[in-house]
Amino acid sequence: MRIALIFALLTTLAPAADVAFTRIWPSWRDTASFVRISEYFGGKENSGRQTMLRTQPANRDGYYFLTRVKNDGSAKADVRFVLEIITPASPVPKTFTFPATLPAHSHVFNLGLTGGDWAGEDVHPVAWRLRLLTADDRELAAEQSFLWRMPDGAGE
């Protein structure tokens, strides 16, 4: 009985996360995967309800992190995604930053390493870490691949 009471008390006192990554899907995407019928008529990319953020906006081919973000609070302007990647070419992480505005509720972002920032369709990251930060560097959400934190601390 006491354990149940203590558990109930602790869960009500624990702050709920306002912002969280609910899902991250890393994968290669080519230009054709983004083209919708409306683009043939209007000439502009139609991203639907997703926000496209690319390291090289003129290029669509690349390695993407399709990221669903839950925001239980109000919209947040001036945030940024910070993506750190370890590739097969080097154990030294590369860092990419994507400025964004985070709407309230749930939203999907496509974070693309495009053009010369990704070596090609057959290359996969060894490890990665994604963080969502405010303008004053407060971390709103973070997620990392299994291999990001190596036993010897090499991925930190």
C-alpha cells in the first residue's frame, strides 16, 4: 500500500515533458520521392504538412531524419535541431544545424543531409545524436542511436 502511494505521489510530482521526439526515421531519399502531382502544375515543392530542412536546399537527394516532434506547450520560435553524425569515413562527428520554428501539438520535420553533405545512397551513419535546442541553448528534446554512446566514451 505504501509503495503504491509513493509511486502515485512521485508520478504526479514529476514534470511532464513539454517537447519530445516521438519517432525518428533515418533513411536515404532521392528527389523523386518528394515530387507530388501538384509540383508538375505549380512548379514548387509541396511538402504537405511536413517541414523540409536541408543542408543544401537546392538539392533533394540525401540522407534524411524524418522526425516527429510532440509539443504539448505553445509554439516556439527560434529553436534549432542539432544533428551530430559519425560516418564510416571518420570517427569524428560532423555537426549540422537546422534553424526552425516549432508549432504546438505534433509536427513532422524532414532533416536532410543533402548534396555534398552526404556521400551517397549506399552510405549509412555509424551513429547519430539529435537534439532540439532553444536560442539560449536549453535542450527541449534529445535522442540518439544505440551506437552513439560507446562503452569507452568515444561517441560523447
